[in-house]
Amino acid sequence: MANLDNTLAVFSALLASEPPAQVGEADEAIWAYLSAVQGLDAQIAALDRLDQGVAGLDAHSPFMPLLRDALDRHRTRLSEPSA
């Protein structure tokens, strides 16, 4: 089960990788982290905590914009009304 600290450690490694990592690796880490949380409101809160943690990581990495985009896509997905 992925927790916040483990997920941020994965992100740190992705941000430090040369050449920059693939966004799919970040998506996998986000999915693993969120899948451990039950309920939409709880997943949104978990994503908020993840966003806060990412704010403390290497903002100068060329991978950071891709990571931010991946987090935004998950936030959009969580905010969409279910069918």
C-alpha cells in the first residue's frame, strides 16, 4: 500500500532522474496512493495532501510540470460527476 511519504519519495526520484522520467510513472504512483483511500471526499483530501507535499520538492526539475499536470488530471477526474 502506498502512503504519502512513499509516494513523495517516488516523486523525488522521478524529479531527479536523468533523462527526465515518463509521466506514466507518476500516474502509477498517484493511482497507487489514491487507491488506498476509500471515498471520493477522502481521495480529494489525500490528493490535497499530495499536492502540498509536492510543493516542497525540486521545483527546478524539468519533470515538475509533467508531475503537476498529472496531479491536475487526477483532480479533474475526481471532481467530475459520476455517471
